[in-house]
Amino acid sequence: MDQNSKPSAIQALGEAVKSIRVAMLTTQEKEGGLRSRPMVCAGLDQDALWFITKEHTPKVAEAQEHQAVNIAFASPEKDMYLSVTGQAQVVHDRKLLQKLWSAELSRWFPQGVSDPDLALLRIDIRHTEQWNFA
Amino acid sequence: MDQNSKPSAIQALGEAVKSIRVAMLTTQEKEGGLRSRPMVCAGLDQDALWFITKEHTPKVAEAQEHQAVNIAFASPEKDMYLSVTGQAQVVHDRKLLQKLWSAELSRWFPQGVSDPDLALLRIDIRHTEQWNFA
């Protein structure tokens, strides 16, 4: 991260992960267009955001081709907005996947945590920006 | 737009513009990183979304260098998410700017509609995707 105030950026991110929950992941298509889609954030550590995804999907293919992605937490109701400029990486770690799994993910992945196509998407945090008008 | 059902896509966008109001605009930096920031959507027509912006800002410079952008409407509270893959263009049209101006924009642009640095950002809609879980 290139933030001067890394702890406060991580703290703000922690609040967004907790209160907004669903982020928009933007990736770049092969043809150059930018696409976004909602994803539940499964975890946050000092350097990265973690998401659970189906591996064989366009978003994972796009994130592997162009690792530069954006994660946007937006809540017009709470008047809170947060942007994460990051680098994406697919991680295969069933133990961590099970640790990060939560019941609400069943809505997105009805086959559950044992679905063999599930993988982790790790977003290395390079830069964050936040807007909090509340 | 490459949607088969253009009228329904525009209708969904119209609902998002009306009910979510604030979108996240993602642009690509010169170095390749993706950044996003909240923006009030000022208007929608059959082919484009319109935003009002300060012209001399990094986002406008980025959108002029890499016209491929994403507009994400996200409301975790309403469980509505919408992605627009688009091409950005700066438009200088004071008459249209005054037409699209609304009082809520004063919060973002305290100098008001006569601020000489204001310009229009037109996002040509190439593709939309929507998720509505409500």
C-alpha cells in the first residue's frame, strides 16, 4: 500500500467490509472494456482483500489476464464510498476457503463450500481512497 | 449497446439512476491501476449516461487517456447492482450542463453551476449487466 496512514486505511476498509459487505469488482476484458459485478467480501488482512469465487468464470479469466482490478464499496444509504486499487491473484487453499466461508455465500454458491470449482481471489491492496459524507 | 433487450436494459438503468443516484466511476490510471470514485448521475438517454464533473481532475485526465470506463450502481440495502461498460468523453455544453444541474450537486461543487471548470462527462453505453436479488 502507498497510503501514508496505512492503519487508518485498513480500519476504514474493515468498517466497509463489515457494514457494506458486497463490493463491486471491476476487471478489464481482453478487448479493453471495464466490467464490474457484485461480490461478498469474505475477508481482509493487512495487505489484501479476499473473495470466494467460481474459478471458471469470465471475471477470473479477466483478472488473470489483467491483474489490475478495482474493488468499490458503495453505500448510497450510508453515504460511504471506498475504492481499492489492487492486483488480483487466484489462490487455491481449501483450508483458508473453508475458514473464510460464511452461510450468506450459499446464496451465491448453492453447491456450498465443497463445490470443487470454488477458489479464492486475493486482491493485493495497492492504494485506497475513501469518501464518507455521513 | 450490444444488449438484445435494449429497452429493458435502459429501463433498469433508469431505475438505478433514480433510486441509487450515486454511481462509482472506474477509470484506468496511466500506470494501469484501476481507480473508482462516487459520482451523482445527472442524466440518462438512450445511448449514454451523463455526469457533471470538474474538468481539471485526475479522473477526467484518465478518462481522456483511456476512454474505456465502468459505471457501477450498487445498493447493498436494495440488493440491486448494475454495471455499465462504457466509453467516456468530455463534452462542453453549458446549456446542457445547466439543464442537467440539480440542487444536490451543490454539495459536490460548492461554487455552483456557474463554476467555469465544470464540464459534462458523457459515458457511451456499450454493455450493461444487472443483478437484482430483491
